[in-house]
Amino acid sequence: MVDLGLVLHQGSYFRDLWNILDFIVVSGALVAFAFTGSSKGKDISTIKSLRVLRVLRPLKTIKRLPKLKAVFDCVVNSLKNVLNILIVYLLFMFIFAVVAVQLFKGRFFYCTDESKEFERDCRGEYLVYEHDNEVKAQKREWKKYDFHYDNVAWALLTLFTVSTGEGWPQVLKHSVDATYENRGPSPGYRMEMSIFYVVYFVVFPFFFVNIFVALIIITFQEQGDKMMEDYSLEKNERACIDFAINARPLTRHMPQNKLSFQYRMWEFVVSPPFEYTIMAMIALNTVVLMMKYDGASETYEAVLANLNIVFTSLFSMECVLKIIAFGVLNYFKDAWNIFDCVTVLGSITDILVTELGNNFINLSFLRLFRAARLIKLLRQGETIRILLWTFVQSFKALPYVCLLIAMLFFIYAIIGMQLFGNIAIEEDGESAINQHNNFQTFVMALMLLFRSATGEAWHEIMLSCLGSKRCDPQTGNPEPECGSQFAYLYFVSFIFFCSFLGLAWGEEGKGCQAKDEEEDKDSTSEKEEERLLRMDLPVADDNSVHFNSTLMALIRTALDIKIAKAATDLTVGKIYAAMMIMEYYRQSKIKRSQALRDEQVLLSQGE
């Protein structure tokens, strides 16, 4: 602030949103530190919760990484563009909430004793049959379901929970069973109320989600085009050129001596019949793996084990034949060959340990190599390889989106530990906060948030984190003061951001799409010569043409990209033009010589 100034001039401290975020974090930490050690009551404990603002510090990393900042800007701009549809979404949600209040207000009450329908009858005790035919007397209580429509706020929360696909069957059942205000449920009392949820699901989870996806796709495309406005090339052209620069040629070893045994072996292993035979073996091996089941007889298991040995031997033979054909060094230059070799070695080790070694050591993970053979099918078809390559490239383009999601999980995990980490763990199964699902450690908080992000019973976890919950005995607080009403905002916002980033995930990383039209296979030699001249490939000092130069020239001519070239470069076009000139000179010289000879013949005949 001393260096940049406060706010009055351009470039001052408080005119940068990142500086404002940093100021809020530091101020909150200082206020919380000032009240450390004070014991003035519950209000001071609330002020100490300001320490949670420190978890926002990792967001400053976004400013330091340009690519991460670009992804973050895309997400923010998507939120801006989605704001209009979000307003419409909230308007429709409000309409459905008002309708739900009119239909179900005060009708989601029930008595713990299902035989009682009215609150005035829900008194005293009733008998409950528990495990081992034990009979226990319990007190009758008049309760309300966790999610209801008694007011618009609760109706909005209930409808949002239903739209996430969690707990909606229970809410639907309660709605169908609802009778009158302040009266208990009756099974199937109003089946026509299910129409309300059918219409709601058509409008929100189906219709609005598709609109959100379309807007996010348009936003990301516009953002990408906006980033390319300062360049002379289009986004597609730049992507293709980047691909050409980073591309590497696919090499395939072939023995030079065509009369050698290695060449005949190479010709055999690369032949289509050999490849089809390997594919058939993989398919049969897949069928054998599918035939295992629990409770099979010893004879059946022995047959499957022998078949596994046979397939392992055949795949080992394939590996040996390819090593002979390609040579050791050339064989291991291919990643697929390395994978094949590792799979074969793992399968052989599995047989030696399980069949011959009588399981003297537990290496059951080696059986995974049997299933790994199925992956070899991915290398057989050209279309499958293209899909696999596209799948891998899409993951390469997503590290910064993953980092953004990781930051979201980190921030919410720390906040959850501060707010809900002192809630007592329930072992009786009544609460969603238990030994395997809590905020007491950072790792457990991450696991809980991951479960919530998948939509698994997140609404039950939210209800278990509300205020007035029993505290953990280690806190030394016997009063039911743990938890927070902030759980509503915490979980709803987390589910929203996870869903939004999940939609943005699919739009990261667009491939190179060529604009060129497919040329006619019957094109004349003149067109090919013209294309060769326009490609104008540079020639290296050793009179060779590099792979990347050829690929770049093909893209440049296909997309009609104009690139300035030095006049002194030796290119294929110049060499070809010189050859054409030389050929034209030779032909014209031959024609002149032939004409001169014809003239001399005529003169001799005239004499």
C-alpha cells in the first residue's frame, strides 16, 4: 500500500481484486490473533473463526501462473454469461417453490408411532420390537421431516436437493403420502402429486442443465477466440502449427538385407494374418477370463489354469519373434512393445508363483497382468488408436482445471475442519458424521467432500453438521454447541461450484481441426506439381527434407497461410523449378537441333 498507494489513482493497491483478497485474509488473521487467549464468551469464539480466511491464500497462486489464470478467467467469464440464465433459473425455482408451499405447507408432519395421525393423539409411549425379539417402550413424538415446504426458503432448499438427484424418492414419497395440515401421512393418499416432480425434473435437471452446458461451451469458445484477436493467424491455424512443430515422425524398423532371416521374420510379424491371429488370441483369452466364477470345481479351475499357461506361452512367443524381427533396441523403442513385454513377464511370474511355487509368497496382484492383455486390443484398430490418442490429449490439456478443482477442495476442506471438526462421531448410525465420514482430519475432510461432490447423501451430511450438535469428548465441551447453521450455505455452494467446474472440465483442450477439403484421388500431375511448388520445402545442408518441415508445409498450403521466407533459402520448389527450366532447355535444344538437321536435309535434297 505504501508503494502503490491506496485507491485514488490508476494502479493503486485497492484497484486490484487480488490485493483486496490479500488484505481481507491478512486483516482477518490479525483480528483473530488479537483475540487469541481471550475468554469473553461465545462471541470471541466466533471472531476466532476468522482464521479460516487464511485458506484463501492459495488463490494467490492463480495470479502467478498465466495458464491457470487463463482458465480461471474463462470460469469467471462463464459465470458472468451464465448470470442471465441463472436469474431465469432462480425465477422458475421460485415459482416451483411457491407452488410447493401451496400444495404441501404444514403437511410434512408425522408421529413416530405410525398408527397416530394427529398431534393430539401422539402422546405417551408405544412398544417397539427390536433385534432378538426384544420389546422396548419409546416415547411418541410429533416431528417434521428433514426436508419440507413450510416456507419458501425451505422449499427452495428442498427443490435444490431434489434437483441434484439426492433424496428425491423420499421427498416424493412424503409428498404422495401427505394428507392435510398438521395431520400425519397416509400411504398413497395423493398419487397425482407425483406429476409435480415429473414436471420439475423435466424443467430443471434436464432442460436447464443443457442450457448451462451450451452457454459454457459458447463462453469458452468466445474466450479462446478473444485470446487470438491479437494474432494474425486464427485459433485453428495456430493449433495446427503448434501440432506440426511438436509432432514427431512414426518410425518403423525394417531390416536392410532382404535376403536375411531377420527380414523374413520381420515380414511375417508385420503381416495382416499375424496381426489378426494375435487379435483372435486376445479375444479368446478374454473369453477365458470371463469364465471364472466362485464355487467352480477343481477340474474346471485346472482347465482354466492350463489355458492361461497356453495363452501366456503364445504371447511370449509373439514377444520373442518381434524381438528377433526388430532387434532388441528397435523393439523397445515402441511403447506398445514395452507394454507387451512387461505384460508377458508379469504373466510368467504369476504362473511361476501360483502354479509351480505353490503360492509360497502372496503376489496376487500379478494376476492383474492377465487382464492387462485386453489393453492390447487398443493398438489394433486405427479408429481405436485415434480415440485413445484424443482421450490422452484431452487429459494433457486439463492440468490447470484439475489444479483449480484441487484448490476448491483444499479451501472447503480447511473451512469444514474449522466449522465442523469438533462434532462428535456417532457410532449408532443415526448421524452421517461417523468414523468413516467426518471433518476431524484433513484427509477425512477431503474424502467427505469427494463423496459429497459425487452426490452421495450430501444432504444427510449437511443436516448432521447443523448447529446444536453434540461435541467431541476431546474438546471438553459437554454442551451441544458444535456444528453451525452455516452448513446450509457451505454444502449448497460446494455442490454448485463442483457441478459448474465439472461442466467446464469438458470444454478444456480443443484439438486441431483442419479446414482443408479432400482432394480428388484422380488429380492430375500438374496439380501435384503446383502443390509441390507452393509447399516450397526447405532443403537441409545434407540435401534432405525434414519431417516437421513437410508437415508444416502441408498445413500451410492446406490452410492457405502466408509466411514470409528468406530469399536465400534453398528449397524443394527452387530445385524443382531449376529442374523444370533445365528440362525445358534440353527439350528446346533438342527441338532446335532436330529443326537444324531437317533444314540441312532439305537443302541437300534441293541440290
